[in-house]
Amino acid sequence: MENAPSTPEPDVPVIVAPFDTDSRYRLVHLQGHGWEPLEREEFEPRVQEFFPEIDFDDPDQVHWADRPGEWPKWHPGEA
């Protein structure tokens, strides 16, 4: 994926890239599947497709580069 951060350590199943205020998405690295831009509503269901038993509160399973749990503000109708 273009502009994706470098591939993270392979022992962390999920990495959320740094916060970007110019987008409603955050780039998320799913171990073995690469980077994907995901919205807040897509994040947990998508991660659970690959890691059904994941603990979202465990930093050894889900690593946030910054602002854990935060997503850029976006309002319907905005591009």
C-alpha cells in the first residue's frame, strides 16, 4: 500500500499507524495480510475476521502508534 509505514515486528498481530487528521481512516497492519485503511466502525469486525480471540486491550496484541482508540473526526457527507 502506498504511504504505508514500514512492516512492523512480526510478533504483533495488529498495529495501528499514527493518527492522521486529514482522513477518516487509520492505517492498520494485520499480521500476514498487510496494511488496510479502516474506519472506526470497520476496525474491530475486520480484525476479528483474522484474529477472533484477540484482546483489543492487550498492547502485545494490538499496538497503537499513538492516540489509542482514537479516530479522526469525520461527518457523513464529507469526502
